[in-house]
Amino acid sequence: MNLSWTPDRAGAYYHRGGNWQRGSPSQHPERFGAWLENACLAFAWNAGQRVTYWREEPLEVDGILEGSWGSWAVEVKARPFGPADVRGLLEFVRRFPTYRPLVVCDAEQVPTVERLALPAVSWTQFLCGGPPGSP
């Protein structure tokens, strides 16, 4: 599926199957979540980072980044979530302690993530410069 969001004064449009359709992230959270995850990982790739993922059912991590930014295990969240939703991230960094965990989420969710003792950055900050402290 080719998916992109284009904001305008009346809302947003997404591209699907060759057609532009009206909608918003709140109306289509799964689509927005997939778009956001792809945008963040593509940004890392285009910045010269090695981008992979980790999955060991039922656990997974959206992005494993290595490069000039350092080694990061990244979970991208487009909507509210709880501690169970970052189990894969926590398990990965337990097994591979050279990787730093990072949750990329909406700015309003950053304090919630920090209460879980995890580093967090808003997805807008990530898309403008990568993880905290990256060159």
C-alpha cells in the first residue's frame, strides 16, 4: 500500500491504491501508525544508519538502528499505549545491553514513557534530527 498523509486546512488526505482519500490520523490510527513507523525508519536509513528489526514471537522491536547515531532499539508509537506495549523493547535491551532503548511517540505521550523509566522523543523531534544527542 502506498500511504502518505498531506495536511490541509480541512483535514488530511492519504494516498491508497492510486487514489487520494480524505481522512485523519484519528480516523485511521492503524494507517497513521504504519506511516509514522515507516517515516521514522526511512529517516534513519536516509541518514546513513543501518536499519533492521527484531522479532521473537510474541516480542518485537520496530527498529534496530546502528551507525553514527550509536546503537538504538526504537519503538514507534502513534497512539496511547501502556507498559505491555514496550515489553519487546525492554527484553531486547536486556539481552543486548549495548543498545539504548528509545520510544518515539506523540509529544503528549513523552511524560508517560518517561514514567516507565524509558527515554522518549516526540516523533516530530525524531524526524527533524534523530535520537537525542545524535550528530
